[in-house]
Amino acid sequence: MTIHKKITVGSNHLYLFPLADFAGGGYLMIDAGPNSDQAFDKLNENLNDVNIELRSLRKIIITHAHSDHMGLANKLSKNNIEFYVGAPDMSAYTSGSQFESIIIRKTASVLKKNGMPDSILNQWLENKKSRLPLNAIPWENIKPVVGKHTFPLSDNQMLEIVACPGHTPGSIAAYIPQTQEIFTGDTILKNKIPSTGLHYESISTEKQWSGITHFLKTIKQLKLINIEKVYPAHGPEIINHQEILDYYLEHFSNFEKKILLLLNDDLANPFEITNKIYKHFSDFHINNQIQAMIKIICIIEKLNNKKQKN
């Protein structure tokens, strides 16, 4: 029997679970929502609507270190809430906007090196200046998760953290074996293929971490789990998850084949390849232009790594 309650803050779905009495009672929530006063007011309003007091929140699982998922964590930390996060994303959680600024600079450098015109880059960087601040979470409130971690819920159910690297290095999901429900953040979405972005081995290195390679491994692992229903952070619930996961795998496989053909035609500049694959690239919103080119760069990197191993 489903025991969670769903509330929506902005475009984000947050999920609430009653913790077992022997575990201290109160509530566990998945994700913290975006960082704004409006989002905080909406969170309080929605909690009141489901008869849950903010002070009864004990633990929050953050599925990944993006601003719309961890945004309110700093403000909520003042209530002595524990935040369970994927350990590989720790730098983002503890450094906040400082980490984000470093990643933006690194990403701009990679895009420029791969042929992105200054006109697009400068517009993107200008847009980034107006983003909401990403406030770090205090160290003492963070519980980095490495390996398996479970939370006892009421009604004799257990919530298990599942590592899902790809969308970010530390992306995680939460799974209830008794009901075969999984709460996936941005790892599985019904109407969109999740982005894998540009990530790095560490904050102090330029060496890229292959989000696409890890994402595809995650998708194959999720196919092996008994799942009745997927609850994503955005969009509708999913019952045909196997079809969606198969589509993800097919999509990236076809993309690799297209890029290989263009590389063989000496279209080696990733910006040229991006324009060739996306026929209406110039009409895209600036953020979609950036994401499209990042996707091409990451697939080329994956292909090059595969070639070197062979």
C-alpha cells in the first residue's frame, strides 16, 4: 500500500513518508525544492494542506545537486534536518554557488575549445548571472551516502537509496521493495531524456567524468529492478518504465551511430556536428543550444575512450 504524500513546489514534485516510530517518527521528504521565498512559502502551504508541520521533517533525501532539488536545503537546515546525499556530489552540496561558478567557467572553456561561437557563449554566461544563489548546506547536516542505506517507514516498509550516477555523479533514487515504487529525481522522466551535462573527476581537475557512460549503466541496472511505478521529480508518474528505459538506450545508440558517420566525413568540430544533427539548432533557446552541444561533446568523448580501449 502506498504511504507517501506528494506535494508540488514550482515544477518539482516532493514526496513525504512517515518514518517508523522506533526510528524517531516524524517525516522523511525526497528533495528540497528550488531556492526562493516563493518556493518556501509554497512548501509550507502544501505541508499544511496534507496536515504535516515543517518541524516534523526529520530527514531529506536529495536526489542530486541541482538548484531546483537542493535549493531550500540551507534554509531547512535551521530545523536540524539531516540531508542524505550521493557522496560524489559532496563538493556541490558543501560549496553551493562557489562550486556552480567553477563548473560554469570550466564548461564555457570546453564549449569554446569545441567551436561554440562567443556570441552564444556570452549570452549563456550573461543568463547565468541572473540565476538564484545556490546556498551550501552546513557540513553538520549532511549525511553522504556510500553504498546501501535504508530508512524504516511506518507500516513495516523500508526505503532504500539506490545509486544512479549519470545526470550528476552523485544522483540517487529511493526504492520501496514492498510496493516496488521508485522515486527517481531526474533520472527517469516520461517526456524528456535527462541531460548528463559536463562533469569533472573533481573540482580541481579538468578531466571529464563521463556522465553518458554512467547514465547508460544506471539505466541497464534499473531495468533489472522490480518496479511497478516510477515517481519522477518532474512530470507525470510512470508505469511503462521499461519502454522508456529501452527508448533511452536506443536513442543514445542511434546518436552514437550518427556522430560516427559525421566524424568519418571529417566533420570533426563538435559545433559543426551539433548543427548538422539538430537542423533547427539556431532556433533553439540558448540553454537548449548549450545542452545540445554538451551532449555531442560527451558522446564524442565516449567514442574516443572506446576507441582507445580497443
